[in-house]
Amino acid sequence: MDAAKLREVIYEERRFYGMIVHEIRTQVGIVSNLSEMLLDENLQASHEFYKKSLKQTSERIVHLSQSFLEFDQFRKNETSLKIEAVELASFMEIFVMPYTHMAANKGLLLKLWVEEKCPKYIKTDVVRLGQILSNLIENAIKYTEKGQIQIHVYFDAEAQIPLVFDVIDTGIGLGFDDEAARAKIFTEYARMDNALDQKGVGLGLWIIRSLAQNMGGDISVELNHPKNKDCGSCFRLRLPLNLDKDFRPASSAQATTPFVMKKHDVDDLDKPREMPKKVKQAGRLLLVEDNRLNQHIIGTMLKSAGFEYDIAPSITEARLLIKPHKYVLVLLDLNLPDGRGEDLLAEFSGENMLALTADMGDGLEQQLIELGFCGLIEKPIVTKDFFNKIYGILSDRES
């Protein structure tokens, strides 16, 4: 390997590890916030949702940790498998449950359909299967703003690898229609020109395809799928059955009916916490945050205190909201998909903005105050500190 190629490999590996570390830190912050909210009696109506979210986030951390630790193994094709029997329909129903909440919070439908011809039991590595499906479903939700995600599991008796998992969305799509570009997204450090590439590390699809191939299967992108010919994408996972010779397809009684969850009452709260009199009529807040679970956590905290607020997931959308409104306070994440929070502050210097970040450093709050921010909230958020800072800012504004 020549020096230039070696430098490129070292740079890309550092970038990969850096992104994984940042993502783990973000997820750990979410776990901390969810744990604190489960201890808050004011939020009891949402506790069941928080429990499921906590489990989902914990599994996500495990997945990220495995990606970090097994990077070299993936490259050398040395990942080990633990094959066990699993009841397919039951596994899928339990597996997708956290993602139904994730989709519902974006106003999306998530449907699961395990066809009646699928086997009742399969033999596979359940952890690896979960890693693959998690990556595909999370991407589908992340890049779909309206419509639905469907997970369709079926048995293709004519195919050499007969068990098929289609993850179909109505999102932004992949932006290409030729075989060469389609193959490229599964290569190591592949970079695309559309939004699918903006927040990824360039390794997710390569890793899960390596996993699928180690399991005797494969992953492909299906163009012109009948369910999303006009928009979105379809990623197809194929796996072998690894069944005994007396396998018989499941009867219709063993199959799942399509499973659908719509946006429901996960936002319910019991009673608002007491708000100081000085800030009761303060006005409306804006939360600028791209992480969906953080949006829910911080939004629930604001709602529990009686605040009215809007949410913008990007700088672009924040601009559109700030211009026609006069927000009393903007809670602004510094690291957004389309830029830095500091840039938005410079554009709207007359607005009261409170910075949010998980990337703390010595003297960072003072630096941000000198730029014009009202202060800094560190993630994971401590509820008491969060409200003390907001109340302090709004009280100063009223006085």
C-alpha cells in the first residue's frame, strides 16, 4: 500500500471511530434523560413509552459498540455466528415494536407483514439479524418525512436463498437508477451525493451486507418495486432457512396479519410542573434539534412546565420559523445536519438563543456567551439545571 492510500485509510478509520464515539455519547445522553424522566412522577402517563425507548436506545448502544469493536473483523471477514432456532413471526412482532413508536413520532405508519407461507421457525444468528434489520429500518425512518415504512417478510420457494425481508419506504430515495451506482453504495466508505450521505459514516451498508453474506445471504437495492415506484427505496435482505429436512411452511393461523401503528397518545402527561409567575406568560419557544428522541424528551420536559413550543430539525427549517415569529427563547443544538448552531445565531443576532450540546470542552460556555448565546445546556440534560437556566433567562427578560 502506497503512502497516499495509507493516509486515506487512516483518515477514514479515524473518521469512522470519531462518528461512532459521537453517536454513542448522544445515545448515552438519551439513556440518562430517559432514566431521569422515569423517576419524575409528573410524567407518569408517558412512562411506558420511556421504558420501551430506553430498551431500544440500550440496544442501539450495544449495536454501536459492536460496530466499533468489530470493525477490523468485518474487514477480515472473521465475524463469528451463533445459530439458534427462532419463531419468525413472533420475533419480528417484538423486534419492530420500538420502531413503531419511532415512526409514529414522525407521523409515519410502520407496517409489518409476515406472509403465511413463511416457515414458523428459522435457524439464524438472531443478534446479527437484529443488527441488519435495525440499520435498514432506522435508515428508512430517518429519511422518510411522510408516508410509511413497510417490512414485508416472505418465502420465495423458487430462489436459491428463499427467505426475504423487504424494507420499503416512501422517503427521499437513493437518487440513481443504474446498476453501477446501486452496487457502489455497498462498498467500503461509499459516499453518495444525496441526503442519505449527510449524517452517515460511509460504513453502515457495507457492514450489514458483510454480515448478511457471512450468514449465507445478501442485501440488495430493488429498483422499481411496485410499492414505491414513484418515491422511496426498497432494501432487500435474503437469508437461507437453515432448516431440517422435515420443514413445512407455516399454516395461515401461524402467520401475522399486517401490523400497523399510528401516532397515538405517547405524548400524554399528567400534570404540569409549577412555573414561576414571572415567566408564566413569557411566550413561545423554539427547539432546534435533529434527533427525534431528543425532540420528544426535551419537548415533553417543556410541555410538563406548561411551555408552548415549536420544533425545527435543521437550520433551514429554523430560519423559516424564526422569520415570521417572535420566539422568547430558541433552544439550539450546535451540531445540526445542515450546519452549526453558531451560524444561525450570527444570522439572527437579535434572538435569545440557548445552546445545547453533548460535546463539552473547557471554557465552551463562556466562548458561546461571548458569541451572543444566553448560555449553554449540557447533554445529557439535568432537569433541574435545565429549568433553572430557562427560568433565569426568561425572568431576566421580563424584569
